[in-house]
Amino acid sequence: MAKRISVKGVVQGVGFRPFIYGLATRLNLHGWVCNTSGGVELLVQGQNSNVDHFIRSIRAEAPSLARFAEVTVFDEPANIEYSGFDIRHSTRIMGAYQPLVPDISICPDCERDLFNPKDRRYLYPFISCPNCGPRFTVIKDIPYDRANTTMADFPMCDRCHAEYRDPLNKRFHTQLITCPDCGPFVELRETHSLFPTSDPRISSIELHVSAILKARRLLREGYIVAIKGLGGFYLACDASNPYTVAGLRDRKGRTDQPFAVMAADVTAIASVCDIQKEEHLLLTSHEKPIVLLTRRKQTGSLTYKVSELVAPNLNTLGVMLPYTPLNHLLLNQTDPVLAREPVPPILVMTSGNFIEEPIATHNNDALERLSPLADAFLLHNRDIHIRLDDSIVRADHGDIICLQRSRGYAPYPIELPFEVKPTLALGGARKNTFCLARDYYAFLSQHIGDMEKTETHESFERGVQHFSYIFRIEPEIIARDLHTDYFTTEYARHAQLEVHSAAIQHHHAHIASCMADNSLSDRQLIGLSFDGHGYGTDGAIWGGELLLASYADFERFAHLEYLPLPDAEAALRSPWRIAVGYADALGVDIDHLPFLQNIDKQVVRIARQQTIKGLNTPVTSSVGCLFEAVASLLGIRNDVTYEGQAVAEMEVLSKAFISIAKSYPYAVDETESEIIIRLKELLSAMIGDVRANASVGMTGARFYKTVAEIAIDICKRARARTNLNEVALSGDAWQNQILLDLVREGLRQEEFIVYFHKHVPTNDGGLALGQAVVANFQTSNHATSGESEGNLLRS
Ligand SMILES: [Zn+2]
Ligand SMILES: [Zn+2]
């Protein structure tokens, strides 16, 4: 008999066609398989039992990276006799689309060949196979074929072509197959800071393995080398060398924000960090994200060292393992050729950019922008089609918390339990990601960055264009934040589209994002959005909210009381301003507290007057602001050089005291219409502890306990009034592991069902997903009720 089979899902770029070929030939079936822009189509012909076996095996034996949305089998009239099994040329189907596979780190097979002196790709940094290699960063169009990637510029040599066509070869049908004879190459260029020559910028060029050896030597000698990665440039240096790390901080303008490191292997990591079993799995997974690990106390006995300057005042370190062949060649400690130039086993690997600018991707751009930062460049001539940062994750009691979702994860879609119209959601101002959605898929973009910087806008616009094109989405709905100052608002206004525009409240979007992330169907639940900043419907800055939320709608049930945020922009960098504003507004005496000693009295006086007059002083219910204020009151830090710094340092100090700390008192104003948490008693009691010289860690821990108690308290009050028993947690504040653990555990003890993010960040990196979903539910509601909502954009 003959069957025609249509397979949809993540089935291209995962070695699916070679797998089908192998399966069909093994079962003695004839026919063909081909990629289309909508998935994979195939036809098999042969004995009935073998065809049945084949169909069962498609799901059961598929390559591990394949994800099926649909496998449909049709009867096929047996009027053509096929004489073998072919992989046919791919076909385009108008409008058809499919999910794309993310970049996949080098597989163990390829790693073995890379270091096998007998292999013709020995030490060749572009080795790949059907199961590994770049995908998302090199794909220009679907279907996934070499011609649609940045490897199209490199015609295969005869030997590569023979391997590509040989079903018995492990590189059979490898789209990115290449070798030293026909493929891209690396080169090393040194900047004038090393060896001045007539060329002001570049002095010498070294190619191939000698380039890698030279880079290893420079790294060992304490130089900073810009290295082209999968999705952009890194700046690399020896993580154990405090002078080099300090130099890198200086050049990059990044004072304290932690750097990530890349380690040669797990043993090297284990010498500087504790690794739990689940963290080991994350580190070695094919996504190879940056994993936040707890640092070991540095003692003389450690084999390797990481300078304190890599992650100042923190007890965690962001660590990743090599994920490309080139990474391996840089860090390998055993290969006899590479060992000629020993290299430090742990390297700082930070994004190749000045602070807050997008990471450089093109060679010329990198040479231009990074010359002041790097002593040398390790370049190659395979183009990066789309910019992609590293993903950052943390293990969470057997689950994974995604803090930045990029390489390895994006652009896998979030599968929705309901259908949506073609939608573009623009995301938030910080940690921006956007989301394009259609049918049952939400394609959340990789991390784009902070939209305050105009340099990021180009990245955003290019990304939106690429996603719309590659997933064939012409938005009918544009969703954006309620806040009208955002670049994204302007973007929505200028979109050359006749679409509905929906403005979505920040914390409603957070809760909807958590619901969609957990595949929840539409219903009302308790949404606990503890967060930094989000524009509220009343014009205030929200961020300590309990919303009774469904996808289409929300009601603000409880929040922290409004307190002044003096000089909001300056307060972002100087949490002491929030501390002073809060204390003054609550009538809590902070005179002579240690944290005020180091601030110019005149500056403090001006800030206080500003608050009294309400000049440039919005009010806020933000939990994030409360944390910042408390960290300052405790004397941890008056000014910050990166977002969340003071709170991260408070977490380090408080951790040890959590199990014994008791909460502070607080008051609740409960009326018919709303519940407001009053903070005067909390701050007074805490300041009492500060005056009594209680330990900072213990005071911080008591504060954590109090915030957790407030969270659980308001959930119970919401349940008492509404009978709702499900709680969704979303917002920046839940990145804080202490708070998350306390609240989640406390709610479970009270028999709530608690949802937390699974695939997307709880910070603003997950916002766009929520916006997309809310906008869809709002527009479909308005369609049935016939009311007009949102503006019809015509420009
Ligand atoms: Zn491989
Ligand atoms: Zn070749």
C-alpha cells in the first residue's frame, strides 16, 4: 500500500529528512520526502505491515530535537511505482510557515571528530551535522536549506558534496556541511594597541589554527580578545586575572554588573561553583545557556580562581560551557596542537558592546565599534543573520527559571491552548522582547534589550521584520503597553497597517503571560504581580498589585499604598532617594541613620523639598521600589550601577537568616472597593532595628518574611471574597529566589494552586506574550459585543 504523510511542527534543521530516509530504507519502503515551507511531506510505498511500522516509528524514533504539532496520514492510490527512496528538492507553499529550530550546540559526535587528528575536519571550527550547529542565526528564509542560510555563499567541495549525498555518512544531508577546503575560516586581527603599524586600526592578520593559537596566547597573557560567536561578538579575557577584568570593566563602562564566564569543562566549573544535579543537566543541555550557580568560598586549595571583580558582591556566577566548535578550540586543555598555547580554563565572556548598546554582529561593525575595547579580534567570514544574546537561566527545585530567553530557546514557539489572530505585541521598555503570534503559536523573540537606547531600536525593527517574514505573519492586531512614552507606542502609530491597536496594562500583561506560559484556558484567577515599574490605569506607577485577572480583563483588588518616587529617573540610579521619599511621606524618622552620612546634605534637602512640592515626583505602589528603599535604609547601597544591584546584594546578605527571621508588623486598609497595604509600621520597626545595630542580614530577612506574609495575606483575602483558588505569579520581583520560595511555599500550604513561569521570563522579557494574548481576547470580545475598542490605525 501507499501512504502520504504530512508532518508539521519543529521538523526542519533537526535531522528529520535523513532520519526518514534511514527509516524507510530499513523497512524496505519506496517513495520520497521533502521539506516545504509548511513542514515536511513524504510518501511511502511497500508492504502493509512495514508501512504501519513506519508510521508508528515517526513519533517513537524521531530525532530528539523534533517536536510534532501534527502528523497526518492520507491514503495514496498506488498508481505510481517508486523504485527507491529519494530526498526531493524542497518546495515553497505560499503563506505556509512553520516553527524554526533554535541554534543547537555542537553534538558529542562532532566534538569527537573536531579533536580527532585523523578526521579531515580536525580543529576545523565550522564542523556540524544534521543534529547540531547554528540554525536561527543563519536562516534567512524557510524551508531550512543551505540556499536559505548564510552558508549559501560557500559552495560545497566535491568531498563535502559526496558526504552530503551518501546516506551512510553521518553528515548525510547536513545543510551546513563544510570543511577547510570549501568553508569559512577564522582569522585573527590585532588592534594597534598591541603592535602599532601604518594602518591605524589593524596590524596583522593570522588565519586558521594559527589564529586560534594566537588568540589563546593573547588571552593567557592578559589581553582582551573580541570573538565572533553564534549570534554576535563577545569580549573575552582571563577570568582569574583581576587586572585584565578591571581593564575590561573600565573600557566597557560596566562598573559592577556581573560578567558571565565560559569554562573549559564541568571540572573547571566545579572548582569555583557548587553544582547540583539539576544545574549540571542545564549546563550540559544542548541549549548550553548561562546558568547562575552559587560560588564556592575561594580558598587556597581551589585549582582555578575567578577574580572577585567578575561578579562583585554577589555569591552567584553566570557560567556556560563551550557551545560552538570555535569555543572548544579556544578553551580546550588537552589537544596536543592547541596545548602549544595553554589558555586559562575559565574566560570572561561578555557581550561585545559598550554598556547598553546592542551586541555587534558584523565584522566591520565590530572592528569599528569594538576597537577601543579589544586588543585583538578573532573573526570569521560566516555571516550572522540575526543578533542573538545568550540565555540566562537558574535551576528552581527541578524546574528552570528563564531570566533571559535567547540562544538555544528562541524562537521555539509558546504553544497556546486557544487560537489567536495574526498579532504583533511590542513588549516593554526594558529587557524588551516582542511577540508575533498566529494560530496556536506565540513566537516570542529573543532578548532585544533596553528600548531607551536608540541603538536598540534598529535591532527591534529588524527583528520584527525578520519574524513577520519568516513566520509569514501580517498582524491584524498590534498590542503595546499603556505607557505612551515608549518607543513602541510610536512604532505602533507608524506601522503601515490597518490594524487594531490595543494598549495593555503592564501587570495585566504579566499575569496573562504567566497564564499562557502555563497553557491555561481563559478564566479568572488571582494575579500577584510584584514588579518594578508599570504604568497604571490611573497614571501612577504600579508594581505591588493583586489583580483579579482573566485574559480579557482585570480588576485591581489590592495594592501597596502609594508613596512618592522623587525624581523618578534619578531614583533608578540612587535608591536612597526612594528611601528618603518613602520615610518622609510616612512620617518615619530617618535622621542620623548611617545611610545618610555619605550623601551631600544639600542634595538630600533638595530631594526632600521636591517630594513635599510633588515636583517630578510620581507616586508608586511598586514592590521593586520598596525593596530598593529598604536596601538603602539598611545601608547596603545608596547608588546602583545596574538594575537590581542593591536588591541582589541584599539577597546575598539575608539568605542565611531566612529560616529564623520573624516578620515585621504592617497594616491593611480593607474597604468594599479595594485593599491597601500600609507600610509605616513595617518601616518604623525596621528602622528601629537599624538604630539598634541589628545585623543587616537579619533585618533584610525579616523584611523578606514580611513581604511574603503580605502576599499570602492578600491572596487569602481575595479568596475569601471571590472563592478563587488559583494564583499566578508574574513580575520582576519573582526573580528573587528568597521571595519566590517563601510565597510559593506559603501559598501551597494554604492550599492555593500556584502558577509560575515555565518557558518565558517573569521579568519584562515575558511581557509581550501577555500583551499578545490579552489583545486577542479583548478584540474577540469586542467583535461579539459590537463595540469599538482600540484605534483603527490608518497612516
Ligand atoms: Zn554534530
Ligand atoms: Zn568541503
